[in-house]
Amino acid sequence: MHPAYSVIVFTTASGAGYGLLIWLSAGVALGLVPRTPALGFTGLGIALSLVTLGLLSSTLHLGRPERAWRAFSQWRSSWLSREGVAAVATYLPAGALGLGWVFGETMPGQVTTAAWLAIAGSLVTLWCTGKIYSSLTTIRAWNQPLVPPVYIALALGTGGLLACALLPMFGADARWAAAASVVSLVVGWVLKRRYWTAIDSAARTHTAEAATGLGHLGTVRPLDPPHTQPNYVMREMGYQVARRHALKLRKVAVGLLFLMPLALLIWLLAPLPAFAQLTLAIAAVLSGVIGVLVERWLFFAEAEHVVVVYYRGGAA
């Protein structure tokens, strides 16, 4: 598949935004972060800005972005529609959390209740986003049960990195966020390795022989290309990344998204001055951002749509 930049921005920005929203909500609900208005305004503002940026960027990949609102009507059968409904619904508890955190509670338990509802809404939205891809049976690399869990783990990991950089700015201890990020990144690393192993070893069942029913006669090859020049389907669905390049990029993603941030976060777990915490956290964020962009690019570039068999034969 052609890695569209708008979708890469969507999956990285919204994932990190929801991850940050989850950790801030958990921190305030459990009493791990101070309820200072400045922290609440800045932290929730960054989280919701990333979520909104990601959701808006996803519409840029549509042929008619102005019709994106119609996706909400298909929630009974479409994971894309369910994602949209869940995303909009999550703004409600997130807004109530922000109002109670910044301006004070208007009713008892407002912050705590809104925080847990925001966590639930964020997790549901992340799950729906992952299911958009894993439900596509025509793309073998995406039609994997590990896709939603990987997406959630990476969202929690990148959101945790942002929390580690944010909390020291307001004099809050970031060690609990560092520990949560370590667990999330380790889980994400394990799941991502299993995902890569699964797509590398999965059988390529979509073949020209199976489609035509002529497999008993031997290998089926197209005599002429379906089109005399490249078209939209070939550009979007027929993108290929060389195997050797993909393996190199996987190593880059592992190093920048998992190994480097984990080393910095483990260092961050030690008692350190706020400035040292902030420096290590910012370095981890920068490494993680580049790493997750590479990982997301590979997620799309390594995916092969079954339609490529029609154009160049072979299997997908």
C-alpha cells in the first residue's frame, strides 16, 4: 500500500494524544499528579490537540473530505464509523475532566468520574482504529489479530513519553509515568515482533490460480497488463518496498521506538533533579516520535492488497 502521509500523521498523532489523555486521566484519578490548573490546562490541551489534529488529517486522504461526516451513519457495520462515534463521544468526559481540573469541580467526584470515562472512551477509540485495518481480509499484512493490541500499546507508549516530558515542567514526579511507559513499550515491542513474524510466515493464499480456478493446470500468468499506463489502483495498492530495505527500517524502528526510549526511561526511574528528568524525557520523546513514524510508514508500505495479483500475478 502507498504510505499516505495524512494517514501516518493520523495514526501517530491521535495515538499519542489518546495515550497522553489516558495517563493524565489515570494520574489525576489515582492522585499521582497534582490537580494544578496549569498542568491540567496544558496537558489536556496537548492531548486533545493531538487527537483533533490526527482526526482532521485522516479526512485529507478522502476523495471528498467534506463528506466525512457521513461515515458516522454506518456504525452498525463499519469500524471506521464506530471509531468516529467513539472519538466524538470521548470529547465529552475529556471536556468534563478539563473543566473540573482547571476551574474546579461543580459536582462531587466530577474529575475522578470523568477521568475513568475518558480512559474508557480513549481505549475504545484506539481499538476501533486498529480494527479498521485488521478487519480488511483483502490485505494479508493487516488482517492479523495483533494489529489492534499493537496500536494500543504504541499509543500508550508514545503518550507515556509525552507525559514524562510534561510532568517535570510543572514540578511533578514523572517516575510513575516512566514506569508505565516502560511496561507499554516492552509490551509493544513483544507484540510488534510477533506481528512481523506472523506476516513474514503467513501463507499467501490469494493467487491467480485460486481466483481463476486454473491452478490444476499450472502457474497462471497474465499475458498482457490490464492497463497501458499506471492508474490509481496501481499507485495506491501496488506500492512495494524492497525486502532488504524493510528489514533495515524495522531495525531503525526498534532502535528509535523501543531501545533508545527504554534506556532513557530506565535512567529516568532513578531519583533525579527536575531538569535532568526533563532532559531525558525530551530525548526519549524525540527518539520515540521518529521511531513511531518509521514503524507506521512500514505498516502501510509492507501491506499488499489482493488486487496486485490481477496486475502482476504471483500471490498476496
